[in-house]
Amino acid sequence: MTLSQLVRGVVGDQRGSVNRYQTSDRHVVVDHSLCFYCGACVAVCPPDSLFLHNGFLSINDETCTRCERCVRMCPVHALSTVKESS
Ligand code: SF4
Ligand code: SF4
């Protein structure tokens, strides 16, 4: 675990909004040109970090644990992880 990951975990715990097991420096992103809003990813997200609203998929990066279940579930590969910019 890097120092930045440790710091983020501490800050997250203080805010009470970040899962303490969140250790990856990657973020889940959605390609809206591929997503057809089926909701399959929403259904498998353990901390309920994915939301469908008005035909738009959004991700709560604060609560996402980077488990990548959603990435593996998406039938059209609209979800991927990208490395966090410093
Ligand atoms: S990586 Fe895991 S926690 Fe994050 S949005 Fe996907 S399923 Fe949810
Ligand atoms: S599983 Fe894929 S296509 Fe379905 S809502 Fe999620 S990102 Fe969009």
C-alpha cells in the first residue's frame, strides 16, 4: 500500500464515506457511447456505488471499493478502470 492510499483511507474514514478496504489507485469509468443502461452493473455492486438516473449511469467514487465486479459484469464492456491521476 502506498502512502497516498493510506492517506486517502484515513481521510475517508474521517468523512465516514469511504470504504476502509479501498486500496486501489484506479477508478471505474463508464463509456457512455457503449452503455445502454441495462442496470446489470448496478445490481452487482456491493456498496451500491452505481446509479441509474434519467438514463444516465453515474459512479460514486467515494464509496466504490474497486472490486471491479461491475467491469466484469457489463455485457458491452462499457466499464473499465483507469489509473488515478496525481
Ligand atoms: S468496482 Fe465494485 S464497488 Fe466499484 S462501482 Fe464497480 S462493483 Fe461497485
Ligand atoms: S452493465 Fe454496462 S451497459 Fe449495463 S448499465 Fe452497466 S455499464 Fe451500462
